[in-house]
Amino acid sequence: MKTDLYKERLFQETMDKDPNCRLFSQKVLRQARLAVGATTYIGDTKFTAPPFFENVVRGDSTTWGSRFPGPGVINWTVLSLWDQVAILLPLRNTNN
């Protein structure tokens, strides 16, 4: 997986430099989901969140599914400071 993530990251960075192309890196998110058995995705909006997660959360709102039922993948860079603060306490109180 480490090699696949590295290759995908390099590919994504190359595509991001092209102003005519925007590639959402769902392959990386799928690999991360599989690696940790994640069921929850934290970040993005209902339009850009990857559809292959059972639960999608942003800040203190749930886009679909339920809130923090298991391991998750967090896209920290897309969260506002308010959204980051809203999820920190629940994350500290979980062991997954």
C-alpha cells in the first residue's frame, strides 16, 4: 500500500498543477479506508465527499450515516478551524 499511496500522491500533485484538470484522489482515500477499516470520512461537503464511506461528517454536522461509529479518515486540510474544534473532543474520547 505504501508504494501505491506514494505513486498516487505524485500523480495527484502532477494533476493539481494542471489548471485544466481537477482530480479528486478517491484512489488514495479508498486505500486509506481499506488500510484501517475506516467506515467514517470526516471533511469535505456532501458534493465532494467520497461515496464509498458509510458515514460522512464535517465539523458538528453529519452529511450521511451516523457520527463516529468506528475508525475514520480525516481530511484535516479542508476543515475550518471551527470544524476542527468540533471534532477534537469526540476524537479524544474514542479509542479507534
